[in-house]
Amino acid sequence: MIPRRERLRQATIDEIKTIAWQLLQTHGTITIHSITQQMGMTAPAFYSYFKSKDQLMEHLIMGSLDSFHGALRTARDKASSSDISLQMIHTLLGYREWAVANPIAFGLFAGKKVYGFDPVSETISTTAEKGYHILFNLFDRAWQKSLITLPKSLVLPLPYKQQMSKIGSAYGLSSPEELIHLVVHTLALVHGLISLELSARFNPVIEDGSVLFKFQILTVLDHMGLHCEGSF
């Protein structure tokens, strides 16, 4: 059994995080004063839970990333591991569904910076890469099973090809640079469509963002030879 003192401490940490999320949602930023004011807590008391606002922000971002990666894995595993194409579409749809359900959390690590906080840290960067590992691994598996067809007209300029090679090495991929380019292109499309939807750029022209997103993604995958029959 967890000692009562530790349970109370964790309850206070959770309350601080909850209020921080509320402030981010309503004001787009947080201050220690705004948190302690709502909790009836002194600033010195706050620092006994978090050393600084930056440490609190890192906790929020790390929690968001863990939730995001869990959503990707859950979405991927809706399909059999033998059906890589279906796993891929489920994973990418899961990407959007999580972002739409958690726009503030998505924005913390993939969108607008919070004033006064630089989210670039080794801990956050290393954790963030786990999501890319999930996605890159799906494409790499599809390539190994000869499910992907590269456009014959696709020729990468040498400096760009070298960049793709570095990405491949960083993620331990067996895929050629041309495929890594297509994966990066796909992920840029995914992120761009989600960002446009969350910023309401399509409203009210597009009534259902999920329809737009799904067809765009299916089209891109289809051009690679990854067909998801009956997915629409």
C-alpha cells in the first residue's frame, strides 16, 4: 500500500497539472502565480513539487507524448500484424483522432510554442521520436514485404538524398532513400491536415474533417501500392 503522505503528494501534483491544462486551454500559457492562486498555495510550496515552470511543462509534454504513443499503438493493433496496409491506415487515423481529442496536448509538442518555454530538450526529443519509430517501422515492414512501389520518375537530388539517408540510419531502416522521402512527405501531409483542421481553416466549408483526412491519406498510400480495400 502506498503511504498516505505519498498519496497526498501525488494528489497535489495531479491537481497542479489539471489546473495547468485548464490555463493552457483558456489562456495559452501558465504562470506559477496563476496556479498557486487557484490552489491557495504559496510559491515556495509549489517549488516543493516542481523545481520550475519549465519542469512542470516538461511533465505535461511527456505525459502528452505517452498518451499519443499509446493511441498510435492501440490504433495500429486494431488490425492484424499480417495486414500492414490496414495497420498503417488505422495508425494514421489514430494520429488524427488523438490530436482532435487532445488539441492542447497536441499543440504542446507539435504546434504553437508556449510563451517563455522552449520545448526542445534531449528528454522530450528522445521521447517524441518513439512516435516516428512506430510509423517508420510500418513503412519499413511494408517495404521488406515488397508491398510498396516506388514511382519510377522519382529522382532525389544528392543533398536531399543524403538527408533521407541520415533519417534512415537514425531509425535503423532498411528502406531506400526514395521511400523515406515518401514517408516524410506522408507525415508532413498528416501533420498539415491536422493543423489546418485544429486551426479551423476549413470551417465551415469542410463539415467533417475525418472524411477529408481519410481520403487524402488513402490516396497517398494507394500511390505507393498500399491498398486498403473497403477502408472508406
